[in-house]
Amino acid sequence: MSKILMVEDDETIRLGLHYYLKQEEFVVFENNKCAGTMELVREKEPDLILLDINLPDGTGFDLFKKIKEYKDIPIIFLTANDLEVSVVMGLDMGADDYITKPFKARELVSRIKNVLRRTAKNLTSNVIELKNITIDMKQAKVFKNGVDVMLTALEYKILLILALNPGTVFTREKILADIWDVNEAYVNDNTLTVYIKRIREKIEEDPNNPELILTVRGLGYKVGV
């Protein structure tokens, strides 16, 4: 059974997730602050860490660095703040995924299993391979046939959201909500179409017949598998 360390200061979330994760046959350990977390990491050797960004005695970003200095353990950020700068910072640091509160336990478990599968496939180097595209999350860079592809921070974030969950359909509303910290009703839906078009032009062999970022009619987008 995989071991999960959950670092979250909200007791309601912690108790609920602990119960749900145990039902999914995970072994769960908990802490509610930065202090004592590294001791738990060394003692329990978790297979994955759920890490809240805002903790009472520090930030998840600082704790993330300490954990990664000790060992390259897969980490999923739990955040109540989906501002672009916060999310991109976490992903650019090399986080394996992030999920914004409030979230459904089932969705989080799905993401945990996806990350653990990538770990089992020796992808803990934080490198994602999609045909001739390589995403190096440690460097926050994308390569096409070995050549550096220049993506904006927002383009990189959109691509990473999809690439971290291959085969999973993301609705346009979900992607927009992950990008902007405002009510989706105030965001021009055409903006996402423009960004997807730009990403395709940079990474697809034939942008008019994409094989990587696929449109799912009436729903949204997914990365083809």
C-alpha cells in the first residue's frame, strides 16, 4: 500500500481526506504545520505528499524546497489560492500537480493515482514525454524534437494542466477557473481558444490536425494518449 503524508492545517479537510484515503487503501500520516514535517518525511518515507501552500508557521513553497533537498518525493500542492502567480510558481518549482480548494475527494484520489503511476514508470525526474514533446518541470521548459519551445507562462501552465492528466477531459470552464482568480463569467471564453491555438502552433506537427492537444466537442480539451 502506498504511503501518503498530508500536511494541511484545516482539520475538517484533514479528517475527511484521511478517512477517504484509507478507504482507498492508502496508509495516511498527517501534520498541520511546517514544524515536524521533515521529521515525518524522514521517519515515514512517504510515497507522495499532499502539501498545503498556506500553513500557520510558514509556506508550503519553503517546505517543498526542504523536502526536495532531502529526497525527490512526488508532491501535490493543495491551495485555496489559484492566482496564476501562485500556481505557476508551484508548478515551476517542480510540483507534480496541484488542486484548488474546494475539491472533490474522488478527483484528488484520481490525481494521486496518476502521479503514483508516473512514479512507477520512473518519471519522478519530473519529465513528461508526449510523442516528440518533452516537458521538463524542473526547468519549466518544453522541447520539441530536442529544441527549446518558447511558451509564455500562461501557455506553459495550460499545457501542463493537460499533460499532467493525459486522457482526462478538462472542460473549458475548469481550465478558465484554474487560470484566472475571477468568476469565469467575466472572462472572454475566446481567450482560451487563442491560447490553445498558439500552443498547438508551437508544439504540433500539423496545428490544423492536432495529435497532442485534442478538442472534445461540447466538453473541452485533453492530451491524447
